[in-house]
Amino acid sequence: RLRLAASHLRRLSGRHKLALAGLIMATAMAGGITLLVHSFEHTITRWLGDQLGADLFVSARGFQHPGSDARIPADLRDILLRHPAVRDGEYALMHRIQHRGHPIVLTGIQASDQGGERIWIHRPAGGLDVLREPPPALPLLASEPFVRRFRHRVGDEIRLQLPSGEVRGILRGVFADYANEHGTLVMHAATLAELLGEDRTATLGLFLHPEADPGQVLAELQAAHPSLNLRDQQSLRKEIYSIFRQTFSVTAALKLIGLIVAIAGLLLSQISLFLERGPERKTLRALGFTPRDLQLSGAWESGILAGIGGLTGLTAALGLGGILIFIINRQAFGWTLQPAVPLGAFTLFWLALTLTGAAAGLFAGRLAATLPIETEE
């Protein structure tokens, strides 16, 4: 059975080649999209580890984006940071400004030692501590979309037009940011508050003592400060991942449609091939081959063809995924994803494709092998 299938594959027909090409193209497309989505999820998971390191997250009710006027006053922020259950905190001041005629987000941060490490494109010596450099230096950190959009490099002087006048800073580092494709500039929170003449917080993260119950602290603070919007880390992560999966749910349908078309093409190709082999099948059955033998031979032939097509397609998917990640994604959004190959998903995908191809071949072989010999002539 296996030798018979191998003899057919040693001399590939035009239908074999057409079916194989369809399998390779469908697998490459599905694998490339899978690589992109997996890399995006891997990157977002790592990025959220930095952004969502606190136990509780606080913002003024009504705050939705940096352009919102809703802010947490400095005195209320200090009250929250002095809560007995809070061991540390970090916060950000955010303002939307124009830079060279384009909108960007100017952010001032007060980081915590408890927070996670950023994903750096160009890490400055000391990380975020570079923002604490004393005057007259004005160290700045920029997001990757910012430097790509305005073609800046580390060490460049950046001039900002603020209500108080022109401010000049030195770009010291570049970090990955997947929340704002327009670009973000970061300085120390105290510096930004001084430049703008106001100290109102956009977002605040609270790190609790290990013995504190986040749910209980959240309920207590929410009752005491109804003007604030409080979220715990777990619920916020669930919401973000839910949005992520909804966003990419359509890709699963695209992959499935592509594979169904490819397998259908393989099935029709095998049926046509088996029907054309009437004289050969007549000779084989005269030599003692049973319909079952011919069915299993068809399963081997189709399964091997699907396995080769799947393996070749997944190899091509690495190149296609690289184009999607490093070229198209950068051009569209200005940020770089951290590539991650889903070896487990690729292996399961290949096994499923091979077994499905074998099943298609078994069905085609059964259909052709059970025809009367007179019909085959």
C-alpha cells in the first residue's frame, strides 16, 4: 500500500502539483497569520507585565484618553498613596500637544521600583532613572512610533512648543509602546508639572502590601472616593485580553476557510486521479488487491502529499510572518513586535492537516475503488 502510494508520488501529475501548490499557499497564509497573531499576543503579554504591574489602577471618572479633561488632583493622589494598605505607587501626567504639526502625547511619569521593566528598543544607562538627571539637562524618552514618525535618533535635541514657551530636551532612550501609534514623549512627572504649571494625574497605580486584600481595598477606596474609577489588575487584564481575542477572531475564520478550500482541492484532485487510473486499478485488483488496499493506498498518497505541502507551507509561513511583523506592521503602526514562533500550534496544525489529507484520500480511494471494473474501463 505504501509502496504503491510512493510510486504514484515519484511521478507527480499536473493535478498532484496543483493540489500541492494550493496546500502550500493555504498553509503559508494560515501559518503567517498565526505567527503574526502569536507574536502580537506574546508582545502584548510582556508589555502588559510592565504596564499592569500594580494591584489597583485609578483614574478620574470620565478619563478615556490623554485629551480628556478629567484628572486626579494632586492632593487626592497623595491621600491615596498614603493609604495604610499601599506600600508604593506610580503615576503619570498626560497631555496631548502638537509636534511639527502632528498630535503626540507628552507624558510625565513617577515610576515605582515595584513596576516591571519596559520593552526597550534602545535602553539608556540606568533605565527610567535617566529621567532624574538634574538641570540643566532635560532627558526625554520616546516611543518607537515617535522616533519612526519624526525620524529622531538617540542623542537628538527635541524642541517642544508648550504654553510656557519652547522647551529643549535630549532624547536618551526609545521604548516600545503599543497603546499610541501617534507617538509618546516621556519626562519626569515633577518636570512636566513644573513646565505646565499644573500637577493633575491621569492614571495612578497602587502597589499593596502582600497581606492586603485588593478587592476589599478597592471597595473601600471606591466608597470613599466616588469620583474615581478603580480597577484591579485581574479584571483589567481579562478585559484587555478579551478585546484582543475579539479583534483577531476574524483571522481564525480566514485560516479555516483557506484550509477548507485547500483540502477540498486535494480531495477533488485525488478523486479525479483515482478515476483516471481505471486500467491500473483493474490490473491491481486482478493481482489480488482488494478495495480496502486501494483505499489505504489512497490515504497514504494523499496524507504524504498533505504532509509535504504542510511542512513546505509552514516553512514559507516563517518568511511571510517576518514580512508581516517587520515590514507591514512597522509601516502601518510604527512599532515592532517581538517575534515568537508558536511551535506547538504549528506542530498540531501540521498533524491535523496531514490526517485530514489522509482522510480525504481514504474517502476518494473508497469512492473510486468500489466502482465496478466495467465502469473504470
